[in-house]
Amino acid sequence: MKGTVIYHAPVGDLQVDWEDGAITALKRAGADVKEAGAPNGLTEQVFRQLDEYFAGTRRRFDFPYRLHGTPFQEKVWAALRDIPYGETRSYKDIAEAIGHPKAFRAVGMANHANPICIAVPCHRVIGAGGALVGYGGGLDMKTALLALEKAHRR
């Protein structure tokens, strides 16, 4: 079984896709979402964890999700999960962390392909010199997520 539900977040509606007991996508909902179903046990768990995140009480997510990518993408996504709450890393930092120091552009492409925003925190990756660049959910969402984390960091 699979389906789609919409989570009404403070940063805008998020589309949550699920299949066979795992989340397969968490992304900003597009206008093309025609049919969203009713929440179920799995998506209610995601909603609860997102509620906690936006309230500033959750820093890591443990709902089941499934990532499908190339081995390189999966290395990048693993490195993203290692960025502490409220901190940022540059594309170059991530490239160095995964053992490919010259692959910062490829890191950017893998970041862009991340299917599970927020839980796999691609919003914590910034450009050289601290510039906020590129984000699949839009720079307004990236700015809001980073501000939320900064406000609740201890």
C-alpha cells in the first residue's frame, strides 16, 4: 500500500508520501498534489514528530523512512544526518566528510535530490562563506528552518 498526506507546517504545506510502512518523501507540497489521503498510524507519527520539531522540542527524527539513491547520494545523506541541530556545514565540508573533497558540486546535486527534507537535514548545508544557497523547498523555508533551530539550540 502507498499514499500521500499533507502536513500543515508553519513553513507551508508539506507532502508526506509513504509506501509499505515507510516514508518515501517529505517535501514542500506542490500545486500538483491532487489527491491526499487521510492520515494513518505511520503518518500520524510523522506529524507528531514534525509538531515537536516545530515546537523546538525534537532534534532528531526516528520515524521509518526509505531513501533510494546512488551510493554517492546515500553517503551524502548519511553525512547530512550527522550535522548537529542548529549548526550548518558547507557543501565543501560535506564533500570532505565523505572522502571526496573536490566533489562539492556533486554534494549540492545530492542535497537537491534528498527526498526526506527536515529529517535528513539538507537545510543545514550552506554555501561558502555562509551564504544561503539553493534549497528544494525554497530559500524562505530554509531560512525559517535555520532560524527555528537557532532559536531553540541549547
